[in-house]
Amino acid sequence: MTTATLERIAKPAQFPEEPVIRSIDLKFTSGRDVNAGLEDAVAELIEVASKDASCGILVTRLNPGRYTVALDESVPFGETYEAFAA
């Protein structure tokens, strides 16, 4: 019988560099800018999410022209969900 053990190697202590970005609020005045702006925000948060692989990204439309792009633990890692605020 063989047994395999997966161990997570502890990260060395580091000095805090910058606060981790968990969400980005966006406001657009032109519909032409929405897609590019959301894509840029999602790309930025993908980099943050990939460091600890614990959550995905939630894009929420708050009202026309206003969005929040955030790391969300209810979204599986590697996925991006969309929502509309009530």
C-alpha cells in the first residue's frame, strides 16, 4: 500500500508592499468605453486572484454606466460571474 501526502510549503515572511486590491469601482459616461474598461479591471483582478487561488471575480452592474468588479469567495477560482444589483 502506498500513501501520498500533499504539503503546502509555507510562504516566507514578507514586508507588506501595497494593499491588495479587492474591488474596483467603475463609472462610464459613454457606452463605447464599458467593454474595454471592464476587461481592464477584470485583467487586473485576475493577477491578484491568481496569487492565492482562493476566489473568482464578480462583475456587478449597479446602474447604467456604473459597475463594481470584485474578488468574491462565492465565485470559484478561475471563473468570472456577472450580476445585476436589484
